[in-house]
Amino acid sequence: MGMTMTQKILAAHAGLDKVEAGQLIEADLDLVLGNDITSPVAIHEMDKMTVDTVFDKDKVALVMDHFIPNKDIKSAEHCKCVREFACRHEITNYFDVGEMGIEHALLPEKGLTVAGDAIIGADSHTCTYGALGAFSTGVGSTDMAAGMATGKAWFKVPSAIKINIVGKPSKWVSGKDVILHLIGMIGVDGALYKSLEFVGEGIKNLSMDDRFTIANMAIEAGAKNGIFPVDELTEAYMKEHSSRPYKAYEADADAVYDEEYTIDLSTLKSTISFPHLPSNTRTMDQITEDVVIDQAVIGSCTNGRIDDLRCAAKILEGRKVKKGVRCIVIPATQKIYLQAMEEGLLKIFIEAGAVVSTPTCGPCLGGYMGILAAGERCISTTNRNFVGRMGHVDSEVYLASPAVAAASAVTGKISVPEELGL
Amino acid sequence: MKANGTVFKYGDNVDTDVIIPARYLNSSDPKELATHCMEDIDKDFVKKVQKGDIIVAEKNFGCGSSREHAPLAIKAAGVSCVIAETFARIFYRNAINIGLPIIECPEASKGIEAGDEVEVDFDTGVITDKTKGTTFQGQAFPEFMQKIIKAEGLVNYINSQQK
């Protein structure tokens, strides 16, 4: 019985020739990540340990991105705690205001995550780096502390679900529609404890940014990780961004999968997740009544990359955000922000009546920079639409692609770009 | 080791945003977090919960964010055990790592109702609904995890390994 791609990476990091689903292993880590919410708890835990410092100051990444620039005094205290820890332990990859970006957009851009890596992060969307062919998974703060102290983490080797991607997507269909469609199909616990392994000839039709979006939301199906094979596009991305050596793993031909699904990109439509679960998906033709919105958010670790901003700009160019709608655009990193400026995207957003924010996770989790009042609705390119996720417990979040969020900002109700004649 | 308490019952997909909303994550103090535990799904939880009480839920308990603040808030609120049909994987790890006992048992999740008096034996995995006089066999932790639980969390476990 062969191994899946994930199992091969885990075996290599556990120093084993072979692992199988269900086996408990201890794996060496290439990177341990934390943010301004989770790191303070991890630092507190690490202080209780009988260790002097981190296992490798180059293999810990601390990214201040959730509530910064500090939204209040308590958040400022959290960041201060992490800043002092980073300084005390000479953490190489500490990113504060001015250098920071949303962690899961920032780390690949900085070349800190490459194919074949085993990565843990105290943030559930750490699974994003599977887009590059790495094993990466979200953990809590205590696991992060243990990872920082020892460079190791224990895992139960996951079984896998194989997702065969075929075909080519139509103009406004992107990675977000692929992953929302998949979550709608298998449910928010459809891949619980498992890997989502994406394969198939259709992958070549997905940009790196599409793949980051898809891997990013693997957790929304309950998955331990989502992972893509390494192809020419992945290699080109890594060569552009990283000087680290990488290793491309492939699943064995006789690897065993619990389930297999096929997604034909050519048949996918713009997909929207209705409140209050990402799996509550509908396509436009299934929406029978106008869903009037108060806010549109374009950004986050899911959809704040340059492809996402370019797509939104194509729709907002020469158009206006509907009066009464707040449209908030958040480039995910400083580099993306600058690129958007140089390409003239920021001008398009501002002329359309949108606001452009410094990189932050802010509104996605109801932190700041776009909190909803009771009864308000937001169309958002973020990743969760749970009760109260973006503010008041009686507000609503609808998840969608940048194309749908931008088109909806123009019409004031949930809309697809085709409604604007695009 | 046993847990004894009154049951608070919830359904599928209780997410970490309702267990502890992100608007309170500017604190990492378990006692403070506990004062907002379950607030967006059950406003009365914090008022009613007594030390030792038990949460029983259905599928995918603790889905969503990796915030360890979620099991920390539940534990600090006095809850002695969470029983569910299944747990989201990060919540599962976090609960073990901070020493909040959790147990998977689909039958108990279906058979136990809000307000029932329940006893959980962690060594055997046996769950007893004393109100109804029914028992259920839950999944006891694998040995690997029992070691972490016996050490009262991952940090103590690591410290004991390094001695």
C-alpha cells in the first residue's frame, strides 16, 4: 500500500521510510508560526518550560497581523509581549507594522515556505502553504510553544480525500469558487482529520493565487491540510520568492484514499456561502430574492493577493460603489499594496468609492476595520460566516470571490459580474 | 478520574467564534475569557454554569479558528468535560494540550439531554446519564494522549521528558 503526498512528507520529517493513516508520529518542523492573538498565549506557555530559547531562531515566524496597527490598549499589550519575546530570542522572522502582512500571504512571499516543508502555525489557515506542496497545518498556542521549544510536533498521520481537478474555469470563476463548491459538496466536517489532496490536469489552469485560496480554506472542510502537486508554476513561484531548497513529493500510484471526487472547472459557477456556514453554498441561479448588502470586504488571507485585487479592479474600474454600501479593500501585504499602487489598482478602488486599508486580518474575524451592526449584511472574500463572525450576533456574512464581492459592491445586492455586462 | 455535572446541550458545528468571540481576544486571561464563554450561542450559559458541569454537543464541536482561548474559556468557566459526536481537529489538540477532558461518543451525544446529571469516567470512557439511568461507552484516549493528560498538559509533559 503506497503513501499519499502528505504521508510522504510526514514520513520524511519523522525519519521513517513509511507511515500509515492513524499512526502517531513525531515530526521535525521547518517552520513554526504565530500571530498577535495566539503568540502571547504560546509565549506564556513556553515560559513555563524548562528551555532557555527557541529551537532555531530562523525557523520561528511571528507575524503581527490580526489586531494591528493596535486597535486598543489590550491589543497593544499583546503585540508588546510578542515584540519583546522576538527581541529577547533574536527571532529572524518577526514582522511588525511596516513589514507585516497577513501571515499566510506574507510567508510564501518572503520565501519562508517551500515544497516538502512540514509547518505548524497557531492559526487555523496555516494550511495555505499546501498550495506550494508543503505539509502545513493549524495548531493551538501550546503546540506552537512546544514547536518553538523543541522543533517538533506530534501528529496522527491522516488519511486522505483525493480531489481530481479537470477542465478550465470560465472568466469570472476563481479558486474561491472551487473551494466553496467543494465545501458545499462535502460539508464543514467532510474532511475532518484528513488531508485534501488535489490532483489532475485542471490544476495547470489555476494560478498560484487560486491555489493559495483553495488550500487556505481546506480547514473549512475540517481538513488537517490541503495539498497541491508541484508543477512548473509552483517551481517558478518558489524560484522567484525563495532561496531555500525545496523537495517535490508525489503520492504513490497505489496510495489509498478514503474518498475521491472530481471537480470540472468548466462547469463551475460563481459560488456564494450563505449564513452561517461555509458549506451553505448557492450559485446565482439558486438565489431567488435580492440579497441587499451593507458592506463588501475584499481581502484576507484567503483573497487579499494581487490576482484578487486585479480581478476586483477590473469590475470596479469606471464604476461606483452603490451609495449606502461600504466597500473595504485590504491588500494582504505591503508588497501587494505597493504592486497594487504601481498597477493603478488603488486609484481605481478609491475613485470607485472604496476604502483601501493597511494589511490586517481586522474585519474577517470581527476585530476592527469593518465591524457589522445588528441586522447588517456583508459580502466578503474572507473565509468564515459563522454567527457573529464579523460583528453583531444578528449580522450576516456571505462568502464569495473577489469578482462577486466587487460586483455586489456596485449593485448593492449580491451580484455576479455578468450582471454588469462583464 | 471522574467528572460529574449538569449538562448544557448544543447541536452541530459549535464554532470557536461562538465559544469565545474574537472581539474578546484582546485578552488571553482565561478568567476574563470565561465571562464571555458561549455568549453568542447561549447568553445564559455564563450565568448558569456551575463548577463541574458538562457540555454535550453533536458533530464537529470547536470548528473554525485555532484559538486556544476557546478550550481555555470553557475550562475556566468550570466545565469538567465536553462530550461530542466528533470534534474539530485543532480544538481536539488544544483541549488535550491544556488539560480539558473531551470525549467522543455519538450515542451519548444523541441520548443525553440538557439538564441531565451525567458522570464521565476518563479511565474507562464510560459515560453515565444518572437522570435517565443510561450508560454509554465513549472512546478512551490512546495511550500517547493519556500521558499528556496525566501530566496535566503538553508543557508539563515536555518538562517531564527533559528531566
